[in-house]
Amino acid sequence: MRFQVLSIVGHAPHPLTGELASAADRLEEVLSVGEAAERLGFDAYAVGERHAGAFLSSSPTVLLAALAARTTRIKLLTGVTVVAILDPVRVAEDYATLDQISRGRIELVVGKGAEAGHFDLFGLDEARQWDLQKEKYELLRRLWSEEGVDWEGEFRPPLRGVTTVPRPYAGVPRIWHGSATSLNSPELAAEHGDPLFTANAIQPREAYAKLIAHYREKFEEYGHDPARAYVAAGSGGLLIADTDEQAIARYRDVYEARVRQTFKPHLEGKPGYNTPFRTIEDAIENGPQLIGSPQRIIDKILGYHEVYRHDLQSVSVDGFGLSTAEQVDTLQRFAEEIAPVVRKEAPTRLWDA
């Protein structure tokens, strides 16, 4: 198993105190935790992209460039690049530049995004989101793998003999497909032989297992080697204590307050937007959140691995109002007490040299 730290750079008041860090301080926190993730031996750090809601992740390329300058080894991912609303030419240019700066450490996770409001913001029809996603992803793929591209599509003017610059550092960076609720992303990933990154953040395990099973079935049907059907999974948040009882006592109020704070009444009943695990006990027992003792978290990750057979586990530590020091301490405990056990029990060839 490989391990990634993800931040979608939420910027909401602390769920208990109401305190709100300045934008500058919040962004510095993301970079500091990214540096710590490399120091602690994590394999990757990812920054999300949001253009609506209480987030500061509208420019992931800027954050990842800053992190590239502060690190030397850790892979830098997105979570996700909202390709459905972006110009693929600009995406190709920006991330190839990042790939050059980081000397080949960039990988994209593309998706349509989890905030419906961004389609209106960019003047696009949300009803066409999957058409936008497919066309723009396929153009991005060509721009990175070909030179002198001739192209015509529905959602941007034609291209004639275009070669985007810079070119990627050492061949086309890996592109994952983010998947949360729909079979469309697993289908697109399987068609092109790309890896799948399942959100595994809000819904019950069975919902994500269905998406992964569809991906693996279609991956082989499209003629790709099933050994290369890499899968990653999110976790919905990481909170560690010595025992489950201590985790409940320490984090109940902040967990349940954050659930109330992030509830979206206008999206009630729509999969993937509001967690059904509203108490911390329910989250520990049934949800994807990694909350509890180290052994509880090991058992949960390996339990998901039995179903998902995933290669990369993503964790997030900045969603519950923890200080920077507390986030780093949490990652250190994970790196020392949890990661070694899971790596041994769930080996993978992902990112092998």
C-alpha cells in the first residue's frame, strides 16, 4: 500500500470555537503539512480544486508549485483537477510546467468536481457535465501525448497543428479518474487504461465497491492488462487516539459539529454530498472515516482493501479544526504505527522504481 495526504483546503470557521484563520495562514498550513508529509515518508501529497463554497483551493497549480519548491521526493497530485470546467490547453500547459519544476513528480486526478456551483460560475451547463468531462479529458490526453495536434470538438474552438509547451518532463504524467457516485468516471478510466481514484469519503462501502467492480470489469473488457488497474481510495478524515474510547471522548464534539456545519440541505438525498454517518460512533463503526485506535484504523484500511484491492490510501487531517502541530502529530502516528503494518499486509507495485 502507498499513502497520500490530501487537502481540499477548506476555509470554514472552527466547528466549535468559530475561529477562522486568515487565508494566508490557512495556505501556509497546507504547505507546512505537505513538507511534513514528505519528511514522514508519505508517498504523495494532493491538493483539491474547488471554485464554490468555503474553500481556498481555486488555484491548485499555485499551491503545488510552492510545495514543489519546498520538497524533493514526494509525488504531487490533484484531488481533483476539475477538467470539465477548464480549457484543456491551459491544463496541459500549467501541469506540464509543474511537472518540469518538480522533475516528474506530478500526477493528475481528473473529475467533474463535487461542487455543482462551479458550472454556473464558468458559464457551463451542468446537465452536460459528463459530455464536458469526456471531451476535455480526451483532448488533454492528446495534447500531452502528441505534437502538432489537429482537433475539433463541441466545447472549444478547433485546434490546428498545436503543440503545447512545455512538454511534460519525462513522458505523459499518469492521469487518474476521480470517482464518487457515477459509473461514468470508472467507464472513462477503463476505456483508456487509466487508474481509478474512488472518493470513499461519504457513502457506505458498497456504493464505492460497485464503482470499482465496474471499473475492473470494463478495464479487462477494453483489452488492458488487469494488473495495471490501479485503484486509490479516500478516507473522509483521520483522527487517532490510543483507544477507540479516547477517540470518541476527544473528537465527538468536533466531528459531529463539523457534520452539522457542512450539511447541504439543498442536496439532501443526493448521493455523495451529505454523510449519513452523523454520530462519531456510526462513523467509526460503519463510515469510511479513519477514527480510533491505531489497530482500529489498520483493521479498517485492510477491510476496505479486501473489497477494493486498492493500491493507494489517501488520508486527510485538516477537516476537523486541528492545529498544524496536531495535524503533523497525527500524520506521525500514522506513519509510525499504522503505515508499516498496512504496507506489509497489502503490497503493491504502484510507483515502484
